[in-house]
Amino acid sequence: MPQDSDMKPTPSRTRPLRLWLAGQATILAGAAAMAWTHSFIPMALAGSAALMMTVPLVKAIATGKRIRR
């Protein structure tokens, strides 16, 4: 019977981490758009999106699921 340590990470296991990283990239894009447009709206939208993309990672950590090997 295979153990968890023998199994490779599956897309469902790495998905929360990938979403969180995408949220961080969204913040960078929002910061760049804020600099170009001289408006706080792009950064506010990017921050909101990043917060929403963080929720699956927090839920996975709270339930004790393994995110990576």
C-alpha cells in the first residue's frame, strides 16, 4: 500500500498553492497598473482578487491537507 510520502503531488494538492501564487502575481500587475494609471482602483481590484485566491490555501492548511511533499 503506497504511503503519502511515496505519492507525487497531484494537481488537486498543488492547486491552492498555485492560486495563491497567481494572487501574488495579480498584486504585482495591479501595482504596475496603478503606477501607469495614477489610480488606486487597479490595486484595490488586484488586492481583492488576491484575497479571494488565498482562501483555498487557508482552508487547505486549516483542514490539515498536505499542500506539497
